[in-house]
Amino acid sequence: MLLGLPFRRRRSAPLVPAGERIYAIGDIHGRIDLFHRLLELLQEDEKRRGPATTRIVVIGDFIDRGPQSAKLVSTLEWWQRNSSRVTILKGNHEVALLESLAGNPHAQRMWLSYGGLETMRSFGVEPQEGCSLDELAALMRSRISASTISWLQQLPISKRIGDYFFCHAGVKPGVPLEQQKPEDLLWIADEFLRSRRDHGAAIVHGHTICGSRVQFAPNRIASIQVPTAPGFCRPSGWRITANGRFRPRRNPFGRALKPRAGREPTLEPSPEHQVAYIPRPDASGLLWQLPFDP
């Protein structure tokens, strides 16, 4: 999604700093394969538009539901550590993961029901019948490095650039941007989506499903797409008992249920669907060069 586009029904269009170009990336949810395709579109867009100082903002929820969360975490961590022009924001899914690793049982149940099992599997952790939530958290801590956990913990939850304010879910209407609470920036939905107030900046957010195209409103831009990723709304094949133990889901005949494969995602390129090119491993394990200097 390219920013700096004119807004309807505003007295003046929101602006980015002179000479800059900003691309915002919404909820990736573990789909590095589609991410790579979108990066190719960015390169094409960069060539068409000409030189500028490119900045990238990933607005959270890059893990869960899809099968490649571990690869995305590794890629985004490397990318941000090596470029001052990249900002990675936390979403509610990253916060749920961190709370789960810390042993919060409520967060563990919520995270697993929202697609956390796919993230665990991407890190090589598979639940076994009878294992507890604490045992799974310990396994995850053994698979995610301390430096990566620290990186996730230190990610910001908002970023302002020019007349744009980036956050995962939205803002509380009527509250100054500098006084927004983390729970609203990460979780707010209808109250923000229904609001027509001027929030003091154009809010760029994800979190809420808005259809197959980027949604432009006078006071906000929504970037999330339809739920086509495998694992978005499917049973995991496991249930969690009242005492926090894993048991397989079974059909009325007593047979264990297998998770559905889900619909194959589709990609509908449009001028708004522009995202950032990131370094990625090629067949020989090398990283591709960033299209701008760190």
C-alpha cells in the first residue's frame, strides 16, 4: 500500500516528508509465499515511480494462521536490524505470543485458538495428546532464541511519519494520539471504524477484515484482506480441556479430526496493494540485497 494518495472530503491531503515514499504492509499472518509475490510488485512499482527515499512500515500480525511464521519472524528481524528505514510494529497476535511464552494461561488459550498452533508448528513444535499449556510454552521458549523474544518485546505499537499515524488496529476516537492506550492500538474495532472524526492524522491500520481491496476513508486507511490463508478459520485438530491438556478433536464416530486445508489464497494486484521488498533466502541460503541503503 503506497501512501501519499489524496483523500476525499478533506480540506488538505495528508502528506509524507518531502522526497519520501512510504509503503505499509498489513496483516501477513504467516504467508511468506504471498509476501514474496507482493515484493515483486513493489519492485515494479519502484521502477515506474522513480527514485525516492523509501520507508517501510509493517503494521503487525505477521505471525499465526499461515504455515511460515518462523521464516517471517527471522526475515523481519534481520531486515529491521539492518535498515534504519524499516519499522516493524507489534499486533495483537505478537502480544498474545509473548504473553503465552510468559505463562499467561488466558493468553495461551486465546493465542492457540487464533492460529497459534500454526506458528508453533512452523518452529517445529507439535502438541502431543495430554501435554499441558505450560509444557508447550516451555517447548516454544526452547525453539525461539532469547534475542528474538527480546526483539519482539521491544517492537513499538505505533509510528507517526508526516501526516500519517501507523498502528495495528486503530485509535480511540477523541483521545489525542500521544495518549492512546496500547489495548486500543492493538484491539479496537467498531468504535474506531464507525468514527468520522479527524484523529489528528490519517490512521493506517490493519486488524479488521475489510474485503479484497485496501479501504480508503477520509480519516483512515485499512490494509487487511479477506481471510483466505489456510488456517484462518479452521479447527486445528486439537481441543484444550478445562485443566489445560490437549486432546484430539473427534467426530461422532470417535475418529480424530484432521485440520482442513483451507482455501488457496488469491492475489489481486492493484495500485494500492504495494508493499516492501525484503531480503529473503534463495536456493543457496544467501540473502538478496535490499533495494535501498540501510
